[in-house]
Amino acid sequence: MSVLEPGETNRFGFGLFDLSRAQLNEETAAVYIARAGGGPALGPFPASAESLAVSPQFRSAGAEADGAQSVYAAEIPIKGGGQYEFLGAVERGGEIVFADPASPPLSADPDNEVPDIGDQAPPISTPTYTSVGGDLEQIDTRVPAARELHEVDFADVVGKRPAVLMFATPALCQTRVCGPVVDEMLEVSAEASEEIAFIHQEVYIDNELEKGIRPQLTKFGLQSEPWTFVVGADGRIVERFEGAFSIAELREAVSRL
């Protein structure tokens, strides 16, 4: 996670792994937070385990073999701006086990550029199957590429139809969860109303890490992946997810459209 909103309750998604890199997903978990540099810790904030599993027909062949299979999600109030440190904990065998933080302190900045719930979504143009002459590998690193998620340009539907816009790169993901969340999006799109546009946007220019992120992410103020925005027919964001989320969470957000 890279963006925290001060003065709000933030959904905090995280994974826990043991020393063998096996993921923990069944234990009771919680999160503690404290301002970076010292100070009292707040918590525990209970976390629920959310599965990233999809139906077999929607699982990509290229999904990260060692990728996350689930995510913990906690609701954490962030009272003010500044840097915060997070500590995950699980109960195993009747004992509380704390995890070493895998990320630096996170910043709660009221002036961050990422559009929040209630904001208008930037009317970016996203490439489509037609715009690349049918060469989906230019705009989708999923295996197989999901044509269903590249049928419409976000600029053509924002403010006119409800939409789900996901920034993710299954083959080049730095967080190990892009493949699973794109698979989740594909399954939810298959069961949702045809009025809702589901759009996947790749992250890196020419799908090459060294070339940097695509301009569509820059216009959303994004520096990490994946991000998902659920957008109403009026063009306003009704939900957003940074990182991993469960298929149940996405279904619930889409149901509000």
C-alpha cells in the first residue's frame, strides 16, 4: 500500500508470509499502527482473510505461481497526516506472533494526487483491441490475454456508463497480486450487467519495466500497482482498491453501480 488518506478510515490490505515464503491465510490476524520515529502504537485492528481464488475457467495460465492466494484486510482510522509504521500479527498455537514489516513507513498526505472516493475519475484514454489492430500482447500481459477487458476506451464511457478500471500488469507485477486481481475482474465482468464497462490498463510503457509507467497511470497520480477504481455512471469514484482484494469485495462494490 502506498497511499493513506488522513482523517478517514482506510482499508489496509496486506499479506503475511513465514520464513519459507509460505503465505499465512488461516490464522487470526490484526494490525497495529504507530507514527514513524516513535510514539504509542494503536490497535489491534482486526483483519479478515479474503480469498483471491477464482473459478477454474477464469484462472490465467500466467498467474504468479508463487503469488498471493489471499489477502488480509483491516479498516484503520488515520487521524492526521504524516508517516505511519504498520505491524502485522497473527495468533498461532495460542501465541501472538509479530511479523517483520516488509515495507517502509507509509505517508498520509491530504495532497496526494490519487483520486479518492467521491472524486471525478480523470477521463483517460485506454487502448483497445481495435486500436492495436488486434495485437492484444501490446496491451495485456495476461496469459491468455483477456479481450473482454479491452473492448472499450475508458474515455468513451466515463460519465456515461458505470465502469471498473484496473491498472495491473500480470507478467511484470512488483507486488505478486496483479495476476489474481485481473482474474477476479474477468470473473466479475462475466456475471455483471452488460451496461458496466470492465477495463484493464497495463502499467509499463511497451510492457518493459525500464521504460517506466504509462501516461494513464501518471494522470491518475499512481506510482504503484495494482489499483482498481469502481466508477459510477456520473463519472465519480464509488470505491477504490490499492493492491489485492477478494472477489467478494469486488462483487460488493460492483453491486453498488
